[in-house]
Amino acid sequence: MEGNVQPGKIHQIELPEEQMKPIDFIESKFQLLHQKQKRPLFIKTFAVAFLLFYASVAVAQISYSRFLMLGQSELSRENYTEAINNFNKALESNKEGFKAWFLRGIAKYSLGDYQGAVNDFSETVKLHPLYTRAYLYRGICYGKTGDFMKALNDFNHALELDPFDVDAYEERGKTKTDLHKYKSAVDDFSAALQIKHNDPLLLLNRGVANYLANNPEAALSDINKAISINAYNPDAYIKRGMIYYELDSLEKSLSDYNKAISINGKYPFVFFQRALTYLKMKDTAAVIADYDTVLKLDSTNALTYYNRALIEAAQKHWDKALNDIDAALKINPENLYAWFNRGAIHMEMKEYGDAESDFTKTVSLFPDFAGGYINRAYAREQLGKHKEAFLDRQRAQSIITSANSGQNNAELLYKRYSDSVYFSKIIRFTGDFLSGDMKRGRVQFVHIDIVPKPDISVVFLNDDEYLKSNDKKHYYFDKNIVRFNADNVFGIKLVFTAGIDDSQKSAVYDAEKKNIKVIESGDSAGYCFIKGITMTVLQNYEKAIRCYDSTLYYNKTFVYALLNRGAALFEEENLKWEELKYTSAIGINKTGFGTGAKIKPPSYKKSLADYNRLITLYPSLPYVYYNRANLKTNLRKFQRAIDDYSMAIKLNPGLAEAYFNRALVLLYLKENRLACKDLSKAGELGIEEAYNIIKRYCGK
């Protein structure tokens, strides 16, 4: 089997002939030629083998160098996903090319795929144990994932190899800062400054470390010096402004933030920090104005929506507060404090049913959160659920007593923990501050809805669209499809791919121009199958299913018809279910709108039967396991779905969609470490949105 498939590259699965039930109309017309050969002399055989060996080595080296150069070019232009694609091709030619491993690691690092980058840097140092930069960047990536001890080990190793590596001292200093080893961090930044005198960035980092080491005078001295060297770096003013803020020198803090904004007015973080200063100064109008600016520059900043909601709630603007909390939860649905405060807002609005629901979500996220039980108890009392309220209070009391080592003043503790109005505090949770003009190539910052990749089926391949989109769309082939594409007289080509797009629709129209009815007088099963593909691509699943039924009537072992029919049945059932849910929602009954009946999800029995039958006929086809995994995911049989995705990957290690969908299931099951590994592989194989999900779920 050929692995590591790249987008658009032909992927062919070689199978023993006895495993396939050949399809009549795509059966190859070519016959293997068995020719008698004379036994050559040893010296002649050796000479030919010698020449062939060196010719193949030369071709591989040329291919490696070419794709390495193309990858470097894309990397320099910050086209990181295209760079990875080229480095993949370079590594296909030469697995021992350490530069390709290293540079692919740099591209992954730039996309926020730190674990994937660690893997590539590890391969680099296996091949080149003295390559200092690989240790340096691997250490940086370990730091990004919170594995600080491994990061320190790598920086130490880099400094053993090169005691004058300024970057290694700097990064080790940053890691020590993360570990709260502030004085040691100051020493590392000082060592770097001994080599690279008066570097403003090193001075800024040492200034921060000095402040955290309780030496604000030294901190301000370092930052003032950095500003004197480079007066146009907004980060220097922001860092000094943050120190002034902590020292309650609010006018000086405000002046520094204003200076940073005058240098770069598209930097959301400075507006966010200035809002905190205005908050200390009790200028809530200015706070809201700065939060508005942050969200204009970065509409997906959950932290800002959350903080603005707290201000609005304090002003009793309940509807505005709810809208902002909802926006924060859409971006960050697992945030405990957002659910808790939404419940508190509903309580203030006397919407006790909604409040109860929000507090239930709160305690499901954090079962030992006493405040959640206390507030839910109050909401339940208002709803007349006295028994449930009593049990909530008991649970809260148990948590409080345990947390406070059995302190006796239960009334005081209860009052402390029952404070539901967190509106006077800014509770920090993850927020990204991206400039309004993010650099090209950083696909991880593009906001997307996370949805699984659709089923794979056999569709038409349009040569023109294939060449245009082969770096985005994934095409897969097995031996029989390759044979048919090479040998049929109808000018039609087939391919396995996930979902329907314009290239397939274009191919349908192209096939109609070529008058596919010429097949009708020949193989009936083949003709019905081609018509079924046409209906599938046009998303007329009912007609497509009838065509596949006819195909299987003529040929019961037409395996590709089973695959396509299974996928079409799956889509048809989903469409009918969505329609039923919609009509139920707008129906009218005695109590008002809606039927009140719970619409059962599909069982997918027919589709599952097709996939099971196909597996008995063609057990080495990876796409049937992938489709069955999608089906099982919809049935919430997550472990069985993971088994099928794993089997699909085993049969085709380059099946990008299987890695991606398995990652989503693993994320749902909160197996983030395994999910992030799959997302890295999916991104490496060309699924760009994997990097967006890595950014959300695979950081520290």
C-alpha cells in the first residue's frame, strides 16, 4: 500500500486479485505479457543494476532538492500549508533529509501545531544530533504546550552545543519566567545581553522578569532603556503601561497605552489593557468603548465579550449582557464562569428555569463548584422544586466544609460562597488578541464552524478542476478505478472523494456532453452506476438510490454501488430527519406551536447493511470503514466509530479525512492529547481547518 498521500496525488491500493469481485464494465482490457527471457551473465546484471541504482538515487535527490527549494520559497512567503505540502513531497523522495523535517517543523510551529512541530524537530535531531536550531525550536514548542522541563532540557542542550546562542538564553529565560523562577530568568536575559549588547527585546524581557522578581525599579530602568533605543515599538509602551497599572500609576499607564495606539492602532490587546485602566478609574463608558474597539478588530475574542457582559450586567443592561455572554459561549462553550454568570443574569431577570439550566451546566463542568449548587438551589426554590433545592444545599455545604477543613462558622462560609454577583471582578480566561490585518498564511486564526468531513463516495473526476484544486481537494484511487480511468473508451474518469463540490458537478456536465448513453447498449450494471453517480453529484439521493438498486440487480457484487448507495441512504435519512424536526417545530397543537413529540434520530439500518455487506466483499477498501465510522458517530457509538476510523487509517495512512474526524470524536470524549496528534496529521495531509482547531484545543 502506498502511504502518506498528498492532496491531489494519485493514491492506489494494490490488492490480491482474489480479493476483488471485478466490475464488468471497468475490467481492464490489458493483459500481462509473459515473455521468456534469456538468463543474462552476472556481470551484465550487476552493471545494469548498478546504473539503475544510481539513476534512481539521482532522480530522488533532484526531486528532494526541488521540493525543498519550493517549500523554502513558500515558507518565506508565509504560505505555511503550501510549504508543508512541498516538504511532504521532499520527504517522499528522501526520508533522511533533515532540512525538510526541520523546515516542515517551522511551518507547523508557525501554524500553532506545536506537537506536530515537536515530532518533526525530533526527527531532525535523530538525523543530525548536533543541529542546535532543532533543539532550540523544539524547546520553544515544548514551552508552548506547557511542558517546561522538556523545554529547559532542550535549551540546555542547545547551549552545550553553542554557548553563545543568544536565542537559547532568551528562550530559557522565558521558560524560567513561566516556571516562576524570576531571578534565574533575569540571569539568562543578562547572559544574552552580554553577547548581544543593548538589544531592546532582551531588555524588555528582563524588565518583565525583574518586575515579577519584585524589583520594579530595575524593571522600569530596563524598559526605559529599551524605549530609548527603539521608541517605535508599541510592545515596550504596553509592558511599561502594565507595570504602571500594577503600581496604580494610572495616568502614566494611560499615557503609555495611548502612545502604543498612536504607533499601531490595530492592535486589540492595547485597547483591552487600556479598558482595564479605565475600569480602575471607574470610567465605564471608556471601558465599553475600548471593548467595542477590540471586538471590531477581533470579532472572535471570547474574553472581551465576557468582560463587556460583566460591565453591562453591573449596569443592569440584562439583554445586552446576555447577548455578550452568549457570544463568549459560542466561541468558548466550556467556560465555567460564563455559564455561571449567565445563570446569575437569568436570576436577576427572574427567569428561574433558564437560571436552573445554566447552573446545571456549571456543575456538570465543575462538580465541586459550591456556588453553582447554591444558586441552583435558590432557582429551584423559586420553581417550587423544594426537594431538589434541599439536596443542592446539602451538596454545597459538604463541598464548603471539605474545602475549609471543617471550619465551624457555616453561615459565614455559606454567605461567602453564595455570592453570585461576580460583576465587580474580571475573571480571566483564554482570549486571543489578533491584529485586524493578520499575516497571510496564518489559517489557524480564521474563524470556522467545526464540522466533520462528509462521507466518501465514487464520483466523476474533472481533469481541469483536478489540476486547479489538487492542493486543496483529496482524491483517492484503488487499482480497479485506476484501470478503468486508463482504459475506458467513454472518456469518463472516476475517483473516491469526500463530499460534493463544483468540480464534480462540472464533471457531470462534461460527461453528459460526451453522451454517456453510449454505455447503455453494453453493460447494464455499469450504465446504472454511472447514472447513479450523476444523481448523487446533483444531490438527488432518491433517484441515485434507485439507480444503485438497479446496478445491484444486474450485479450483486458491484462493490462501488454498495459504497455509493450506503452514502446516499445516509444523506437521505439525515435530510428526512431534518425536515421532520422542522415541520414538528412549526406545527400547531392544542397547547400552541410545535407537536411536542420528540423526533427520533435515524437508525441508518439500510446504510449500515450496505457497508457491512461491502466489507465482506472488499475488506481492504478503507473508505467503507471511514463511512461506517461517520454513521456510528451519528449514532453516538463513539468507541466503535474510533475503531472504524482507525481501520480506515491502517488501510490508507494518507486518509486525511479519517484523521480529522477521529480527532473530533476524541475531542468530544475529552481525549485532547490523542485528538491533537490526529489534527496535526490531518493538517500535514492538507486539511487547513485542522490548524484552527489545534489553536483552540491544543495549547497549554
